[in-house]
Amino acid sequence: MFKTAFIFIVCLFSAFGQALNLSVYSGDFVGSRKSDVLLVDAESNSGVLLQLTRNNIAAPQFLTSEQLPDSTLWSTQSYGLALMDMNNNGIGECFIVHKENSEANIIVDCHELNGAALIENSQSPVSFIYEGNEIVMVGEVPNNDLPDNNLTPNPQGDMSYTKLTNRNPDCAAYEGSFYSDILDIQQGTSFTSSLIISSEADYCIFTSNNIPNHDVGANTTTGTNFASQVAANSLAYVLKVPRQPVKTSTASYVRKVGGSLTLNGIMLNGVDLDVDSAFCYNTEFTTPLQIGLGTRDQCGLFADWYAVPAANPDYVVLDEYTGHPFDGRYHYHGDNESLSNVEEGDLENPPSSIVDPSGSPVIGFAPDGFPIYGHYFYDGQENVVRKAKSSWTTYTSERVAPAGSSDPVPPIATHDRGIFVEDWYYQEGLGDLDECNGMVDAYGNYGYYYTQGYPYGPLCSFGVVDDSFVQTGAAYEGSSN
């Protein structure tokens, strides 16, 4: 945490030119390009509120004693503010104050440093040290070339074959009524999609008929038609997306639930992301690798080896958008470019006609309310736009049957590692992304990303998942357009 790449010392003076005897210091909050620092003079009970950006320190705002809170907790209009109380016998206490309930949670560490105090915030690349009448900021060299975050609103109404632009992490920024006129290439029929997004104080409401903004059924992986025909949902999904997600340290995985639809996200064209698999390995199947869509007894909820749909192109019929219908319900099993562009290879800084300099747009939302972005992000360390890299990888040793199972095991000599869900494990630091395919971007916003390799999108969530993302099978009823 002691980074020496950038050290900036600011001597603070009051409005009358006198140095403040600063005794309480609050560090930066998470989720914004700006960071607020509140300094309180214990003797005069006056204070200074600084607004810091990545490349400058704004003019200080001086607060009178009447404007100061009685306690040392100081909340802001952002996600929260880290505080340090130096009045408790010189021992610091650090908190995060959440704006929705003002609840204080101790989540960071404080240390004494030669009579000074250091706040070390693991959720931010910047630390601060208060000592005497000076504040020392220790962190990365500010990036003065950070592109403006693209918050251009997406078009309203007709979104047929449209690529999005907006990178705002708040689902309320996508309110509206949308439709698309598309074709089922296999059946030669047309569909009209319907997606309505509304917002309340705590949630956004997504209502969709599950028809996308692009044609379906073209260029399937097997060269054959879908097992069932695409159909609009006559009932319409209703999903609640939390507006103020709070990232925790625990990953919540999407698990199979008998008779229910378990969703990994809702995309901004109204189609759900469902990376789960109903395909498995079973020696009863007559396919070459004995992989197929089985009955409840053959695969069900407790198969040993579930096949990754997007990694089994010879056995799982997916179209050019990694989508297919199951009993009519069209859904995605992997990443695609339905709402944002992606180029082949690892080209850095693709043309702005392909990707905005700030990165891919928000293309959907996970069950916990955090956004799902396309493939690209702005790498502030290297000052380039590039694809996000997953931190999941495969085992290399021979497969071993799970404990208590006597079923045959598919050998790696015939079944390459990577075609089954159980082949994969998360290796921290291997790529850019965390266990759930997410990260904090250069603008301070946490979100999940599409990747061209496993797990393709948010396999799990680090926030509190809304119950609406587990739908009963009765929530879908196909109908012709």
C-alpha cells in the first residue's frame, strides 16, 4: 500500500491564513472520480472540506462549527466515506458510511505512523496520511489523460440492431420503452420485441417478452436448427434490479433450482443471460462424446459433469449470438456483440468507431444491481483500451470422480479440459477480473464484464441478489407474434 509513485503534500490554512490544528481526517469514498476529504480543527471546531480529483485539488470549502456534525461520522451523497477519528487517544477508527441507511461498517485498517495517522483503503488506489498540519497523499501517479466516461444516453424507442453507448452504472439511466423488429432466420418469421424499464428509489423494473434486438437462428454452431422454435413470452418477465448495490466480500453463485429459471443477468435488449447448463456427460447418451441434453434422471440437478454450452459447439446448438431457445425461451449462454462491438484478437486501442475511448458500454445488469459491460475497459495503468481478461483457468490433471460418485469419468484424452463446468477454477490475479468476472474501472465503478473465454459473463455476484432473478417455470409462456 505504501506506493511512492506519487506523493503530494498540501499545507492547509484557514480562511484567515492561520494553519489548522487538524485532528480528524476522513479519506476518500468509493465509486466516484472525485474524493472528498474532511479535516476538523479540534481546538476551534472549524473544518475544511477538500474535493480531490485525479489530477488536482479543488479550492477548499471552509465549514463553520454549526455545519459540522456532532459525531465524527460524516456522510456524503456517494456510496460512503471513510473516516478516521484521531480524538480517541490518538488511535484511529475507520468506517464506511452507507448513504441508504447511515450504518457505519468498519471495513478498512488504520495505523499509526510516527505520531501521524494513515488510512489504508483497499477499495481505492490512493491512501492518505495526516501529520501535523499537513496531509500527504500517497498513491498512483494521477492519470491526466483519462478519457471522459461516455454517458451519452442510448436511443429510445426502436433499438433494432442498435449498439449502445451509455456507461452509467445506475440502471435508472436506461429508463424507457423499447422495441425491435427482427427475424427468425430458421422459420422465416418476424418478431417484435418489447422491453420497458422503469425506476423507483431502490429498484429498476425490467419487463420483457424475451425477444432480442437482433435476428435469431443464423449461423448455428452445429449447422442445424434449434430443437424448439423461438417464441415471445406472452406473460413478460418482471425483474427487479437494485439501484444501490453494495459490494461484499462473498461471491453468491447462481445455482440450479428444480422447476425454476435461474438467471445471471438481464441484458438491455430484454434477453436474459443464463450461463448455467442443462447439458451433461452421461454414458447413456449415444453422441460421440456422450454429451447431451438429458432427462431429470440423466442430468438433472446433480450431474457430475455439466457441459459448458458455449464450449461444446458440436453438441449445443447456439446461434451467432450464443443464444438459443429452450421451450421457446430465447436466452444467451455466452458473450456476444448484440449490444456492443468486439473485434477478434487482442488489439489495443481499437478505433473509436468500434469502442469508445472510455471502454464498452453497459449492456445489462446482474442480479445484484451492478452493471454488465461489454468486452473492453480503459486500462489506466497502461493508458490503453483493451479487452478484460478472465481469471478462470482449467485444471491440467486427469479428472477424478467427485466424492461419493461411482459414475464413469470422462478422460481428458478424449474430452479436452474446458468443456465441462467442473474443469474450471478461479485463480486470483491471473487476469483483470475477480471471481465473478468483475472489477472496479478507472472511473471508480464496479461492474462485471463480457469475456470471450469462460465464464463469458458474471458467473456469480458480489452484491445482494434480488429474488426476482429466480423465476418459476410458469413465468414463461411462449406465444407466436
